[in-house]
Amino acid sequence: MRSAHRSLSILLALLAALTLVPSPASSVPAVKKKGVSAANFSGVTTALSDVGAGWFYTWASDKQGINNPSSSEFVPMIWGSGAVNPTQLNQAKSLGTSLLAFNEPDMAGQANMSVDQALQLWPQLQGTGLRLSAPAVAFGGDTPGGWLDRFMSGASSRGYRVDFIPLHWYGSDFSAAAVDHLKGYLQAVYNRYRKPIWLTEYALIDFTTSTPRYPSSDQQAAFAKNSALMLQGLSFVERYSWFTLSTSTHRTGLYTGTTPNATGVAYRSVG
């Protein structure tokens, strides 16, 4: 009896220990919150290091030729339905620990996918075993019955895994209130789904008219600094990423070659 009791005790101890070991899908890599989206350009490695990006992504399953510094983790993305194939899924699996899914499927000019199509393809993304984001909607992540809401409901009913929520946000109010506008949106999405948030694209751009409107350099720089400080303090925000690293990609970029502009200096100063 004493020997059987000892064996049972050992078995229970082993089972308890196993429950403390997180699965690869649920574990959170210890990476700096601050990141950046990046295309390849002359000086990209220096710029990634200089801005202090703990992670970066390229809107692709590979690094797009970027030789990143060791301080910046690469996060692969399956951009749209055409990227759901063995080559890109295996590439993502070999290069990352987390996977970003479907870029703005709610936009005709982007991944442009129905909720049903995304759900049909989801098991293939889930099959990578990587920590997996929801699709990154362009807007309305907190809207009942919106694209993300319908996807999350469908994923839940099918027993699919979604580990975190990526969001995009562009502010049309260029005043100091923009930081609170952003914070309110992130809080609303978190309150709805209770999953960690990654803010994977953000900046001040007014898209409310046919021609985008931009803030002054001082306004953008002030927002970049103050928003990053706010994001650093939000416990449910795991990572955030400014749009984007290079001015050759977009006018909201942080660097021209290896030289930071005012927004780059401001973003560099936080985190």
C-alpha cells in the first residue's frame, strides 16, 4: 500500500508540473513592446536598431531581404487568401513564433475577404502551431456585428484558436486628444474580446475625405511620443508598431535612410 501511494503521489506531481508548462500557441515571447512595420531599403538594419524596435514585420511571410539586428524579432504575416499555401505557411513557421493573419480583409483594396472565407482557411493557419492573431481589420474592431465580431463569433463556435487581436488605427483629430481617442478604441476592443492587443498600424492621418489629410511635423512627433508612452502603460497591449519605418514607403515614415526625422526621434525616445 505504501509503495502504491508513493507511485500515485509521483504521478500527481508530474501531472501538476505539466499543467504549468504553456503550449507554444499560448506562450508569450518576452519581447519589447515597441516595433515597426518595414519594407526593405538602404539602411534598414541601422534604422531598426536605432529606433529601438524590439520587433518588426514586412506584411509577408518572410523578411523581404531585410537583415535585421539581433535586437529585433521578425513576425511573419499571411497577408491574404493567396498566401495560404504550404510554401508561405512553412516559411512563416520557420521564421517566427507568432503569426499575423490577413491584412485588412474588410477592405476591397487590401486582403478583401469575407468572414466565411477567412474561417474556411483558418485551420491551415492554426496548423502552423504559431501563436496566432485574428485578422487585422482596418476599422470597427469594437463594432457589434462588424467584420471582426462576426469572425470571432464564428471562430468560437467552431472551436478555432485566436490568441491575440491586431488592430489598425489612424486618427483624424490632430490635437493632443488623439492619444485618448486611440486609448479608448483599444480599451473598447479589449473589453469586447478580453484578448491581448497588438496595435500593428497607427499614425495620424485623416481619411474622412477623398484626399488624405496629414498633421504638421510637430503634431505627428508629439503624438508619436505621447501615444507610445500611453501604450507602454497599457497592460493588455502586448505590442505596438508605428506605420511605418521609412519615408520612402509612406510620408508617416520615421527615417530617411538612416536619419530619423522629428517623428522618428520622438518614437525612438520611448520604450
